[in-house]
Amino acid sequence: MAVEYYDFGPHKIHHSSVFHTTNLCFAFVNLRPALPGHVLVCPKRQVKRVADLTDDENTDLWHIAKKLGRQLESYHKASSLTFCIQDGPQAGQSVAHVHIHILPRKNGDYENNDDIYEDINEKENELNRALEVDIKRRDRSIEEMAIEADEYKKFVF
């Protein structure tokens, strides 16, 4: 039987938002992307800190990120990529589950390139608040996220 939800810290990610899985990791589209193509990759096992990953999880996580990044960059006609990990609460990690943000980047998408990190922090905080409290929010719908995930499922890993 297929998995209906994937655990992401205390949150449940609907299978339609997940576009790639291995035995150890999964990749999914972002509820509140900072830029088009902003996705996340994380281990299936709930691991709070990078140092707690097994060697196999670490290898798989970065293997997926590398291959996925290349394909997202091409798909979104970007010229660069931002890979971001916030490892612990003081580093801005709002979901206590190791995850890599992958963002295709284009010239001029941010006036100051480093502003993207502030935006990622804000999106993470908004997401965490939105998932913890059932309030009206400006999230993408499951259907919108599923359409994007279906496009990424066409990528070759």
C-alpha cells in the first residue's frame, strides 16, 4: 500500500506533494515557496540535526539534492542554485527535521542575494505557524502542489 502522508517533524506531508522517494529520503514541493521551484529534501527518519544523520542518509540526501538541483535549474531556466540547511533553532530551523532547501536562482530574483536567507526564515516561520494552527492562510492548495510535484516526477534520478 502506498504511503498517504510523509512525516516532516510534527507535520504530515500529503503524498501528492512528494515527487521523489528512496528507501531513506523524500523530496517534496514547498507549501510557501520563496521562489518558483523551491523544494525540500529530507530523510524519512525523523532526524533533528545533521550530525545525527547516518552516513547512508547523508549520502542519499546530498545525492538527491545534487541531481534534483541540476534538473530544477534547467526546468526553471535558472542560472544558479541555493542549497540551504538550517541546523538547529538558533540557525533558523523551525521544523525539527533535517531538510535541504533547493531554490533555482535567476539574475535579479533578489536585489541582494543574501536576502533569500531572511525570506527562507520567514517562510519557515510562517509555515510552522500555519501548520500548527488551523487558521485562514495564503497557502498553496494540495491541488496546486500536486500539479507541480507531477511535473517534477518526470525528472530522471
